[in-house]
Amino acid sequence: MTDDEFEEFYAHSVKDLVGQVYLMTGDLHEAQDVVQEAFVRAWGRRARLRREAGPEAWIRTVAWRLAVSRWRRRRRAGEAWQLHGGGRPEAAHGPDPSSVALVDALRLLSERQRRVAVLHYVCDLTVEQVAAETGLATGTVKTHLSRARAALRPHLTSEEDQGV
């Protein structure tokens, strides 16, 4: 990928990727940070991006892994803080409680179900593509999608749709 192609790719995909990672993490600022960091890492390997499974999938996967690493570091830092008599560290605040209903509902899912649901329903990836990106078997992806739909249904349907 040339410099110009990369810049065009960035301009056309950064907003969508931030939105996708936001739905997976539930934190807009975190999503913006990790997607930006993923693009910085992609810049150094832009010549190889086109030959891989797709630049968007690569960026999304790197951003997800960065977010997970940050969560782990924060958790370990909080545990260390408590061990050394610092009391309870301040909790990281999530998005405003008046955030979109979808983000609130997605937070009710397990991390794996949330990621699979966002990749399939928001990113429009097939079950096979989700399996390849997450490293899960296709049957496992289907199971997570089914359970995610069942868990989200009461939170995303109106009372009229539920027959109330």
C-alpha cells in the first residue's frame, strides 16, 4: 500500500473502526486511542497490509488487542495499589449513563459475546470471517451469536414488540 493509498484508507475507515471498537469496549475515548495506535502500527507495515486478510480486519484486531492489554494493565495496577496500602483506586468511569441503548445493552454481554456480535452485526462479517478474526470455531461463533441475540432481545425491543 502506498502512502497515498494508506492516507485514503485511513480517511475512509477510521470513523467506522472507532465506532466498531467503541461498541466492543463501551468506551469511546479508549476506542479512539486504540484505533489511532493501531493505525500508527499499520503505517510501519503498510506495504504488507494489502496482502493480508484485509487492512480493516488487521486494524480492528490490533485495536482490540491493545484495549485488552490496557484493561489488564489497569487491573494489575489497581491490585498493586491495594496491596501496598493505597486503599481502593478510583474506578475508571465509563461513558455517560445516557449513552446509546445499544452500547448499554452490549455491556450486559460477556466480552466474547459482545465482540462476536459487533463483528457480525455491526461490521457485517460472515460467521466464517468472525471465526477467522477471533480464532474461534464457526460453531462457537454461532453459539455466541445466538446467546447474544437472546440476551439483547429484552433490552433492545420496545414494549409493543414484546406484547406488553
